[in-house]
Amino acid sequence: MPETGRDPNRPSPDALLEAARREERTRGRLKVFLGAAPGVGKTYEMLTVGRARQKAGTDVVVGVVETHGRAETEALLDGFEVVARRPVRYHGTVLQEMDLDALLARRPQLALVDELAHTNAPGSRHPKRYQDVEELLDAGIDVLTTLNIQHVESLNDVVAAITRIRVRETVPDGVLDRADDIEVVDLNPDDLVERLKAGKVYLPADAERALGHYFSRGNLTALRELALRRTADRVDDELLGHMRANAIPGPWAAGERVLVCVSEDPRSAGLVRYAKRLADRLHAPWTALSIEGPRAASLREGQRDRIAEVLRLADRLGGDAMTLPGGRRIADDILAYARSANVNHVVVGKATRSWLFELVNGSVVHDLVRRSGNISVHVVPGEAVAPEAPPRRSVATAPPRRAFETRAYALALAATGAGLGLAVLLQPYTGVENADLMLLTAVVAVAVRWGLGPSLTAVLAASLSYNFFFLPPVYTFTIADPTNIAAFLLFTLVAVLVSNLAARARAVAVVAQARARSTERLFGFSRKLAACGTLDDVLWATSAQVATMLRVRVVLLLPEGAAVTVRAGYPPEDRLDEADLAAAQWAFDNDRPAGRAADTLPGARRLFLPMRTGRGTIGVIGLDADGTGPILTPEGRRLLDALADMGALAIERVRLVEDLDRAERAAETDRLRQALLTSISHDLRTPLASVLGSASTLRDLDAALAPEAKADLLATIIAEAERLNRFIVNLLDMTRLEAGAVAPNLSAQDVAETVDTALRRVEAVLAGHRVSVAVAPDLPTLRLDPVLFEQVLVNLLDNAAKYAPEGTMVTVRARMEGRRVRIEVLDEGPGLPEGDVERVFDKFYRVRLGDRVRAGTGLGLAIARGFVEAMGGTVTAANRPDRSGAVFTVTLPVPARTVPGDLAA
């Protein structure tokens, strides 16, 4: 926010301090290569810049670079010193992470660290890679890094709304704000799509899927605009910082900005619309500014309402609404803000006030034109903007409480008496000439403490006392010397002027303090809303804040179908009478206030006001207070409007997130439905076709078939029927898991016996493989559901037999590790693709290996994980480190009272 209240011809202290910190710091410099999407060339550009720095003599070391198999990127790594990565074991998988300690010990001048938003493996010093980068910078090491725009925290919801995909790895905006340089790596969406099709970003199978979802041309265009706008905002901030640090008055023609000045004038709303049209033509941001000068305290409530409504209009039209305190010259405050914000277009209405008013108060328009310098001033004539009537109050408001404070007037007289007593006591020493100063001191003190009314009372008392006690003849109200008449009148005039100025200063201070308190509470409310993740939290926070700040009882109603229902209240309130419900429903349906003190249904006990956003009315807020008549003062109504707007936006934000989650769930449901249809239409038909074919052959050719052929056909029927039975069992088991109907019947079980039973069940499936079993003899008994655990082993063994070639070894191992038992099923197949290690547990997901693998439903591993987790264990997948093949690891806890050696009988 631009600074106000300082000399525009002097450098900004904040900007100078920031510049000094940048010059004198020992912290390293951070440069971010920002892209709209993967594949635009961020890593390539980072390595290119690193290569140039290396040739210039800089000590450059690669901390971590992800080439993703791109040959041109891997070629750029040649010649760089690369710090070896640190292996981290996680759930049986070895992950390779950047070795932060080795990089700090090496201490290069420049480190290249790819993928700033990366999440480190559990057990690392920092959970996020950007925190590793922060530590490198604190150690004085410069860093080049890469980031995609979808990983910026503040843009997470925007990106999710565009792509329908919520990014889980994010980087706080502060990291990007503290970067010394941001370079956009831009690529035309069509060129990026061509790179994707050519396999230069993802593998062909993944690229085809990405083109249909995240990498659509519309998504890429929107993400590209986000990246460019985010960088443009950064450049804009740097320009403003440079101008303030060097006391450059501005504006610099580096971009267009529009400022419209609003006041209590009836044409202010038209000025705001004119500024909106001007900003649209210039493709420029714009701000509506209201200056609270000395006259602000004397404005009528209708004029205050008009200013508040105009600022709300500016906010609805997409501009920034701002109110700033001002001094005697409004034009100087406007120009000071315009120069500090680099505004180059100021819109103001032509004055229609009388020449006498302008003579006394000055003309803002004339002052702006004379002092504007390089700023263009758009003076809109009165005829061009039609005046609008003040906003009609559909809700009556209570007059502000201005009680007559007898105590303040009594204390004013007492203070005057104290000043008089002091003047009388000091008269022999200071003379009569200084008596008036002591009385004036008392008047000023009263004005500062109690305001204008008591201070004028003190002026009257001081004047009479000055006449009675100090002007001859004393102790009478008669003035004998004509010169003393002038002294008396001058004293009275000075006392009135001084008390008026002091009272005005007090009024301004009181208003400023009240505004500061209100702003602080609104800021706290906004932070509280930002932290709310659910609709109930938002509703509770809103109702509590409104009730606390306005000292009323609050209910919040949201639509459910065609009717509105109570969703929150403070104090908690869940029932309304029929009159209140009718008023709330009318307020929601007609987008107008209703109920107590309103034009419509005034007989209700509560006042109901609609809560609006840009998408329309989203709810109703109801207020109630003790007594009768209007509930809110005009100032309270304006405060309520601000609180209701903030609450409505928070409700809309939560609902948008819920809508996005529902859309994602619907898309997932549709994907699962398609996979299920595919499974039923293909995978289940295959064994049925085999059974039907074999049975038909036996029926039609029974007499011609040899006994061996008949035995083969019967074996085929039995095998395919068992296979079909396994498919159906898997479908039923997954249905039980998703319905939450799996309740393990836990009892003490011997692992070796359960493994042996499972192997007998899949003996036919493993007929073409060699089987090795290595179960440690001292394993304790585990609390397991024997049926579920046996099914887990059957699914894992069936999966191993499916993907391992015939003749290879399938191994089952079980051993103790600490207080857990580790069971592994290993095969000698091709292993798992790099990106499928976690996806193999997804429902209906199968690794595509063409015709080499027999069909399946893609449910076996998902069911295995569900059953194991229901029994308190975990199951993970990884590739074998010793040879090709996959290893699936089941880890189960040992019961607290069981130790190795307590074997089942």
C-alpha cells in the first residue's frame, strides 16, 4: 500500500531500508525460473544460465536436477559438479533426495536446485525443498531454482478452478516475493502440445492422458496468463520500490493506472462508472479513493451512506476501494497518493459549489489541475454524469447516541476554576499580563479532553473570570478603560478559536482511534475466515464476529432447496417463529431487507438482510437486540455491510472448493464406472467364454474325444470358473471396503500356517512358477483376521504369478523388524514402471504390458491394502534392488504382550 503522510520529495524510509538490506546482507541471492506448466524449458534455461555463470568463473554445483529422461537436458549436465543424492528408505522404497548437508559442506558460490515445490521424503531435515533452499540462502549460497505457476500458494484455488486438479505441493508466496530475480520461461501452448506429443515431456502413454486433461489448450493459455501476470506484478512492485527509494515523484509511464476521487457528491457513483470504462479502455487497474478531511466529521448520515455505497460499487466493479485520512488540502493528499502509487490518470468531478464555498474551503479541482504535473486529470462536467439520489434506506436506523454529559461540563468549570486559582496565586509574581495564558491553558485542556461543548462553556467561564478578577475595576463586570474592552474581546476570540481547533483535533483523533480499532478487528476477522476450512467454521466465525462487534444476537440462514434454514447463530439459536421465517424467506427471495424496522414485514422480531456476492444472494443474516425500534445506528449498518460482505465471500469460497471436490469425485466416479464396465465386458467375459467353449465341446463331441482331452476340457472349466469366482469375490470385497462393512475378527494367528494355507489356494495359479518360502522360525503370533489375511496373501501371490514369466521364482519371506513383522512377496518379472509404484493400489488400475499378462479386474492390490489397513498394518510396493522384479511388503504390528518365541501351538 502506498505510504501517506510523508514528504513526496524525500525518499521512503522503508524503501531505503529494503535497499540497504539487499546491499549489505550476507544472504545468498535467489533466482526463480517460473513457468506456466511442465515442459516449457525451465530446467533447460536454468542449466544454460548456470553454464554461462560457470564459464564466467563462478563456482557452480548441481544440488538436484530432474531431467525426466530428456536427452537435451541431460546433455547440459555434462561438465557440472553434481552432489550425490542422499538415499532415504520409505515404506520399503529407496527415495533419492538432495543431500543438503553435503551441499552446505561443499559451499559453492552458486547451487542449482530444481523443482522448488518438491516434498521431501519423511525423515528429511525439512519437509519441503523450498525450506532447504532457504537454508542454502542463509548460508550465503546463491541459488537458481525452477517453479511452475500452479505451485504458488495464493493461486492454488484459481488453478484448481481452471484445471479441475488441485495441486497438493505448494510454495508460500513469501518465498517468491523474497526472490531477487524472477525469469518467466514462456512457450506458446501449441508448441508445448507438440513437445508433449513428441514425447519430450512425458512418456507416450502419460502424454496422451495429459493432453486430454491438464494440457488442454485452454488450460495452458490460462496458466500462461497467470504466470505472466504474477511476474508483471513483481516488476510493478520493483518499479514502485525504486521510485520511493530515490524520491522520484512519478508517475513513470511504465503502465497505466486510474484513480477516481469520490465524495458525498451525488455524482460520485457516475464518476466511478466513468473510471471503470476508462480503465477498461486502457487495460489498467483502478482505485476509488475517499479522503476523510476535516469536514468528514460534519457530514450528515445520508452523505456518509452515499460514500460507503459508492466505495462498495467500486469494489463490485472490480476496482480497489480505499479511504485515507487527510489534512486541510484534499488535493495534496490525492496527489501524494497518486505519485506514491504511480497513478497517471486522476478522475474528478467538476465542482458545482458556490464561489463563497470555494473561497472558504478551496477548490479541489483547481488545486489538482495546478499541482498535477505529469499526471493527467480528467475533469468530468456535471452534465456528463447525472446525479443520483441518495441510497434509500429500506431499514430504519437508530440515531447515534449523543447523551448530554453533565459531568463533562462540571469538570470543565472545575478546570477553569483551577486555572483561575492558579492565576490569582501567581498574580503578585507574574503580573496580570500572564493570567489570560493560564486561563487559556485550562480551556485547551478541556477541549482536548471533553470536546467542543465543554470547551465553549470553559471559554465563557474564563472570559467572565478574566473580566471579574483581572480587569479594573476588579470584582465587578464593569470595564472602565476602553482599551480593556479590546483586551477582553481579543481574549474571548482567541479562547474560542483555540478551543475549536483543539476540539477538532480531538474529534479527528477519536475518529482515527475508532477506525484503527475497527480496522484491526476487521483484519483479525479476515484472517480468521482465511483459516476456516469448512462451511460450519465460516458460519460460526461470522455470526460470532457480528454479534461481538455490534452487540446484537445473530442468526445465519442458508438456502436448502427452495427454503432458507438456520445454519448458525450466536448465541446458538436453532428455532425461529413463523413471522421471522417469513421475513427471512422474503429477504432471500427479493434480495432486500425485511423484518424489524424494515419496509417489509416490520412486525418480525428480527431484522433480516441478504448476504450478497458477485454470483447473487447466498444467504440471510438476522439480527436481534433488546428493546424496540431500530437495531443499528448508521455507522453500525455500514460496519455490518463490511462484515456481511466478508462472510459472504468466505462462504462462496468454501462452496467453490466443495463444488470442485464434488466435480473431482464425479469425475473419479465416472472413471471407476467406465473401468468397471470395461472389466465386466472384457475381463469377466473371457473366463465365461472359456467355460462355455469347453462345455459345448464336451456336449457336442463327447463320443469323439479321448479321455485325456476330456480331462483337459474339464480342467479348463474348473480353472476358469475359479478365476471367475476370484473376480466376483474381488468385486464384492471392494464393495464391502467402500461401504465400511469390513470389521476384522481378530485372533492370534501363526504367520507360517496362514502362508501355507494361501499357497495351497493358489497352487494352480503358481503351477508354472518355482516357489520359495523363507519364514523365520521365531515369529510371534499376530492378532489377525485369518480370512482377510489369507485373502491378502492370495491376491499378492496371484499378482506375482500374473506378471512374472513362467519358470521364474516367486518368493515369500517373513521376518521380525523391531516390534513389527515384515512379510514380502517377491517376483522376477519386469518390475513396476517408475510412476506406477503408488498407483498400483488404485482401484481398476493395471500395469499395461500388452498380451504378456492375463486379464484381471485391477482390484486385487486395492483390496489387499484395504484389508491390511483394517488390521492395523501397511502394504507398500517397490522394485527389487538386487534384480528385476517387484516386491510387495506387508508390515503388521506385534501385540504388546507378545514377544518372539511365543509361537502358536
